[in-house]
Amino acid sequence: MQAELIDIRNHLAQHAPFDEMAEEMLDKVVSSIEISYFRAGTPILEFGQRNNWLFYVRSGAVEVYRRSGELYSRMSEGEFFGQFGLLMHNTVRFPATAIEDCLIYRIPDTVFKYLWDNDENFADFADTEGRSRLRSALSRREKSNELMTSKVTRLISRKPVAAPCTVRLQEAARIMTDQGVSALLLMDEEDDRPKLKGIITDRDLRTRAVTEALPSETPISEIMSGNLITTRAQSFIFEAMLTMLHNNVHHLPVMDDDEVRGVIALSDIVKYESQSSLFLVSNIYHQQNIKDLKKVSRDVRDSFVRMVNEDANSHMIGSAMAGIGRSFTQRLLELGEEKLGPPPVPYCFMALGSMARDEQLVVTDQDNAMILDDSFDPKEHDAYFLALAKFVSDGLDACGYTYCTGDIMATNEKWRQPLKVWKSYFIDWIDNPKAEALLNSNIFFDLDGIYGRTEFAEELKTLVAEKASNSQRFLAMLARNALNRTPPLGFFRTFVMEEDGKQNKTFNLKRRGTAPLSDLIRVHALACGSRAQNSFNRLKAIAETKLIPEDGVGNLRDALEFISIVRIRHQALAIEAGREPDNNVRPEDLSPFERSHLKDAFQVVSNAQKFLKFRYHSQVGRHAG
Amino acid sequence: MPDNKEPISETSETWPELFDQLAENAKDSRLKAFYQAGCVAPDMPLADVPLVALDFETTGLDPDRHSIVSIGLVPFSLDGIQVGKGRHWVVRPQLPLEQASITIHGITHTDIDKAPDLGDVLDEILEAMAGRIAVVHYRSIERPFFNVALQWRLNEGIRFPVIDTMAIEGHLHPNRRPTRWQKFRGMKPVSIRLADSRTRYGLPHYPPHNALIDAIATAELLQAQIHHHFNPDTAVKDLWL
């Protein structure tokens, strides 16, 4: 390459994927370039035409279309196009027209193919499908977080310490002291092969045995936790951490089928993540009043930013934030019961929306409800539950979880009802679906019992899982609502591009990205009768039913992860800069990497919406007619 | 627009015949080969014409008093500029290099001391130009300086047609200097210098005063001018001088 061509080289080197290209390779590109000028309005590539060049925009702007004439993308300085055709027997698939006077650097297909074969980063970037590069972008990112790449078995440092579940309290305490463990596994040894029956921890001994002054001869089975929360030996550390967060337990038996491999403790994970959000959770349980809880809530954002900086994935962050929100709610309920006395009838406090989905972030309002026992008598009992709901709701607001503007809170009488009324709500929504009404009740289809008789919430989940999959009309209505919000087409300079070619200065990454995704994932999940609430778990359930093609599920997962991470990073940056975090993003705030992968992710969302429309459309027609 | 429609070129259509004749008479073998490569037919559409953008950096504006310091050229056609075939030479001037021109071209005395004489690279330059129509920005530099330099070394000059992108701009903007009244109304004179002309066509800014970059910049400007004001079928004789 002539040294004088440095200006051309520098221009390429400022733009992805040339910015990461080896010097000799870049020199080869520069030497191969032919420069062409196109006047505004002139076609550059026409459908079906032969083409042997990759087109790099040096100045000006170009529109790329689909075969149908639909706008596909608008390219400006530093972006390239034409690779579709080069990979398809050198026949133009996506026509292109100059919309401003353009200076184009043309790179011959021989060089393009050389780069494609020899530069992985370039190939990822130029991949027309865009989806495999989304995946490689994500995997590159996840490799950097040890919690996501290491298996829980790495944390097991010794053989499990176990005792028969027939031992007495004092004996159990002695074993734990002798062995120096904070948790003891209790086995059922009636069969030949002992089976894990329960667990007892230091904390259990303190709170259940000592404070109650139980006799030392008490059978351990009376105070052990029998409803066991465990993790699989194949799990990653972060999954174990999520399980702990979700269930507020500090010890997890690690299971290999029905055999115990060991026990991991909160402290083992803390070694990996010193400022764990698990700490914050345990801290929440130590606060004695709303004022102190409010103080603790100031750490929530720090914890969020820390997780982002440690390259945690969105599932991890969303679950951790939901776990924190859940803990605030649970602690407030405990404090409320202390203040108001025990509840007159059993009840379940229920989280809705993002908290129920384990997809909570830092900008969030509270969405909750109460399921009361069917013996509930409003005249006699409702004053208590209203007071409790108000106590919790005010407390949550003080801790940063603002009141729900749609009044979806347990303080609203409509959402503070006995189980039988809740069942009738769901039956009505599913059997007599009305688009308008469903828009408002969408949020109830993401539900999770978080306190009290959580089995009430489980009953509702079962009802929904069984009924929804059989109601095509309900699914069709839900699908139609899921198409209300569409993703943008892409970006052009400092603008957001819409499908009709309009340009906007900002866009809402939640409304235009994560929300349409979780909406459409919910429809498929309900259609296949899944009880899962989290979008990633719902995708797993969908994949098992083959309701949508396997790679379609993978694409949705990648798109959700990428959009979520960009949204999360955007909020973390705002917090670090001392601004109030929000969901509104300006294209100039995005890195070239984020821009190009976001466009891919939007494409996945858009295709998935088209599929949803096609999949459930006929049913709408039949019943509406 | 008064005289926009008048042809830019008033020169004869006889360049091909003239080349035959010059080939006959040339004494230097390199010059002979250059002329023998021929000149395209006057009626050839611009789309088919092989072109070469040419730029000299010189120590001044007078071919009889100043010297060539560097030469840049790049072959192209209306379709594309072949960047990889671009060439750049620093050549040793016969006359002393003045301080002023050092600051303009960024070429230092050390560069020049190591540089070959124009005569040593003449074969390469002429080979790159052979069979192509030269494109320059401001015709009073490259052709006259080249002619004088060859007179000096070979005792015979050189003649060839050029397309002058500056002349085209001048032709498009005949009344570049505002009248006193227009000046009063705030009208600015239209500049037909290379960088300013490029801006009118939306062409990017390049760092000036490197012969190869200026040659590329000139080639891009001609492409833009043809797409805006002429068309690919325009005969080359309408533009060459």
C-alpha cells in the first residue's frame, strides 16, 4: 500500500469491523479499493443484477431494500452493504439506492471472501443473518464472568456431612460442631440407599431450637427444612446464586440425580463475588423498621451497577434485582404482621409483572396483589388486610418501588380477594377474552406467590397453564395485543429508523425492545401450557414443545439477552454519571457494536412478531367473523 | 446562466492524428512508446474512456522558474478509481527548494536528497499515462511543468490532452465574482479551488497537498461533475483541452 493512502486506511480503521483488523489485512483491503461516486437518487444495486463488490460508504447515505421494496436499512458513513449478494452466488438480493450524493469505496469479492475466511470478527460482522453474530457477541461477553462459566461443583470442598434424620437435636448440633459445618444433611436410611430428606442449618438451630427453648431430645425431623431447595451438579454458579436469591436460603445441596455431591453455602459464592447482592438481601432481613429499610434501599443501585460492571448476564441481574425487591416486600410483610398482629385468615402476597418474571431492573414500580383464603369475610377481615397492604405499599414506595400508576396493588380492593374470586377473574379473562381488557390484565399472567400461602398462587398458575393452552381465542387475542408495540428498524446516523422511513431522536428500549419480546414469549408459553414465569425459562419450555423451530427459540433468547443488556448498561451508566436512570436511549449513546447488534436483535423481534401473527391469526378470524 | 451551454473544449478534435504524428517524430524511445499507445477517439463516450488523474506538487507556479517536487497519479474510469494502482514519486528539483514550499508540501530537503531525478522515473510515469486521458485540476500546472522538464532533459517536450476539473467548475460558475451590489447584499465569490469544488458535490475533506491524494481527489471530482452536469454518453472531445 502506498503510504499516501493512509487517509483511506484511517477512515476504515475508525469503523467496525475494520477497527479490529490486522494491519496487513487492512492494507490489502485499501489496495483493492475502487472509488465510485453516486449521485443522490441513483440506484447502486438492482435486484437480480450480478455484483462482485462489497460497498463501503465513505460519505453520503444509501437505502437498502428488501425484494418487496420494503425498506431494510439506511446506511451512512462507515457502514457497508452488498455482502448479501456476495454470499448468494454474486446475485443482488437487497437492492440499494443512493439517497444523498455518495462516495463509495468498493471492495472486490475476492478480498471480501479472503476476509470472510480469515478474519473471524469480520465474518461475524458481515454475516447477513446477523443472528449467529449476536450469539458470538454474547458468548464473548459471558466468557468474562466467572460466575457464568464455572460449575457449582467447583465450590464443593468436602464430602457432604450427613446424619440419619432420626437423630436428636443435641446430637445434630454436636456433629455440626465436630465437623465444623454450618449445615447438616439429614438422610432417610430406611432403604438400602439413603435418600436426602432434609437439612438443618446454624440459623435453624438459632431461630427454631434455641429461641423456642426446645428440649435437646427433640427429634431433628421436627425442626429440619423438609421442603428442600437444591441445585443440580451441572448448574453454573450463577444459577445456584439465583436459586438462593429466589428462595432466600443460604445453603444448597448439590444433587447428581438423587445422590448428594455436597453442599454449597452463601459464603462460598461470596468468595467469587465479594460484594454480592446476596449480602444486600440478608441485610434487608435485619432491618427493624421502614426508616432503616429505606437506608438499605440506597445500596440497591450500587449493587446493580456492580453486577453490570462484573459482566453478569441479564438473567442474573434481573433475578438478583427481583430477589432484592421480593426481600423488601417479605420483610415489610413481617414488620406489618408484627405491628397489626397475625392475619385473621391465611393469605398469599403475590408479585406481578417483572418481579414475578425475575426480570426486574432499577427503574420499576410496584405491582402486587393479595390472594385471601376462601373463608375470608370482608366485613370481619378486610380492615386488617387493607391496613397490611397499605403498610407494605407505602413501605415499598419509601424504598424506591413507586406506587403503580395503573393501581395494580393489593391496596386496590379489586386485587385483594379470596382465591375463588381470583379463579373467576382468570376464567373470565380466558373464556371471554376482550382485547382491551386483556391489555390491562396482561400483567396478571406473570405472577408469583412471594409470602404466606404461596400454594394459592401455585393454584392460579395451574389454572392458567391448563386453561390458556386450550383457548385459541384467548391466545389469538393475547397475540394481537403482543403486536401493538414494534421494534425500530435500525439506526441512521444519530437517528432511530422506523419501518416507514421516519427518523426519531430517541427510543424507549423497554417499550420497543424487551416488552414486545416478553409479550410474545408469554403467548407461546401459555400456548404450550407452561407454568414458567421468567422469559428465559419460558423459552426453555417452548423449545421442549417444538411449538416454534429450535433455532427460533435460540434467536429469541439471544435477542432478549442483548436488548436487556444494552438497557441495563444504559441505566448503569446513568447511575454512575449521577443521572436518573431511564429506558430512553439516543443512538449516539450506543457503541457501533451495540448499534449493529441491536439492529439484528430488532430483526429477530420483528420476525417473531410476524410469526406470531401468522401462527394465531386464523383463530382470530374464525371467531371474530 | 449566460454562457453555460457553450462547449468547454474549443480545441481541435485532432488529438489522435496529432499523437500519430508525434510518435513518428519523437526521438526518445519512452516518449515514442507513450504516443504510440495512442489517443482515444474524440467521439468516445466518457463511460468508456480510460483516464488517469495527475497531480504535481511544485516549488512555485512558473514552469520556467520553478520545479516539480512530487508526482501523484491514479488510473480510473467513470466507474471506479483504482486506488491500489495509484503511484507517488518524490523527485529531486533542479532549482533550490524554497522554505515556503516545504511548509506546503511537507517534503523536506532530506526527502529530496534521497529522491531520484524525474528522468529516472520517466518510463514509469509515461507507462502509467499511456493510452489514458489525463485529468488535472488547473491545467496550467501539470502539462506545462512536464513539458518544460522534458525539454530540459530530453530536448523535446511533451503534448497530450487534459480534462481540467477546474475549468469545468469555472464554466459552471461563469460569474464567480459578485458585483459590488451583490457583495453589498452579502454574496460571496464562488471558489473553484479543488477542496471548495469538492464540497459542492458532497465529497469528503481530504488533507491537501499530497500529490497522490490530490490526484484521487481530482478523479472523484470528475466523477461527480459528470454525474451532475454531463452524462456517461458525453463525448470525450466535449471536455478535453
